[in-house]
Amino acid sequence: MIRIAHANDAAAVHAIYVPAITDSAITFETELPGIEAMRQRILTRLQHYPWLVWEEHGEVLAYAYATRFRERAAYDWIAETSIYVHADARRRGIARTLYGVLLEAMRLQGINQAVGVITMPGEVSVALHEAMGFTSAGLWRKAGYKLGQWWDVGVWQKELQEPANPPVPLPSFSSLLESAALQKLLQQTGR
């Protein structure tokens, strides 16, 4: 089942995230945030953007969320996305399904553009983003240093909907939690 994350998911989310920090350059975060910090991340981001989890038999196997792309107000209608899947749950279609629901939730919120930022070469992430309709939007060379080397970062972009001109203010995600459209989206993806 896909559902909106809550504070009690922090330990499971942290456990999924740990190998990305300690064993890879998928994320440039280098210090484990801890469960309480993860709980605060979930609660803080949910005020403004969607954070979803994939749960089976009471266990969180994956999570995906959106976050602010840049601080300037002109960027309000674009958001960066992230998705992490537990190692034991990969290659089952979870990432595509969960990511698709995240993108639709972002569209319902009024977000026009989704941006995926991928540590290169990132073949699996590139394949996922391209399968979801993202296109390459550029490369930041030697953008981050981790695990003893410099890494390039690719940027992938997807238009979720045609932007209004002028745009309407973006509602917070928390204001949409009880909306019929969001509830219908989550119900359609129940397993």
C-alpha cells in the first residue's frame, strides 16, 4: 500500500537510507542523521510537500518525497524529488509505482516541474527517471566529493503540467491531506 508518511516511519526510513550514506554516493550526505532527525525531516517536509511510503505487511519498504528546489520565490512551482527502496525490495516495480504516485500528488498540489538530481553514472536512477518521462537537463561536473573521489551530478526534469500565467500560489501539501483528489489517488494505488 502507498500512503502518506508519518512520524512513526522515521526508524524504517532511516534504515532504508543508511546504506545510501555509508556505502554509496547516491546521496552526498556523509553523516547518519539519526532517527529523531529523520522524524523531523518527515514532519517538516510534509508541511509543504508530499512524502509517501510503500508499506507491505506493516513494513516500510520504500519512500519517496519532494522538497523545495531552490529558496527564491520564483521557484515555488518546481520541486526536487527523491526515492529510496530497501535493498530486499528492488526489481519489483515498487520504485516506478511509488514515484508515479509522488509525481501525481505533486501535480495535484500545483507543482509544474519535477527535478531529479542523480550522482553519475547512476544507471539505475537514470533508467527510472527516463522511464517516468524525465529528460536530461544538464550535468554538474565534479559537483560533490565522497568516498575518496569527485562525482558528477546529472539533472533530469519532467513537466507535470503546463504552468499557468500568472501562476496561482502553491498550496502547502498539509492543506491537501484530506482532499478528495489525494485520497482517491492513494486509494487507487492500494494493494
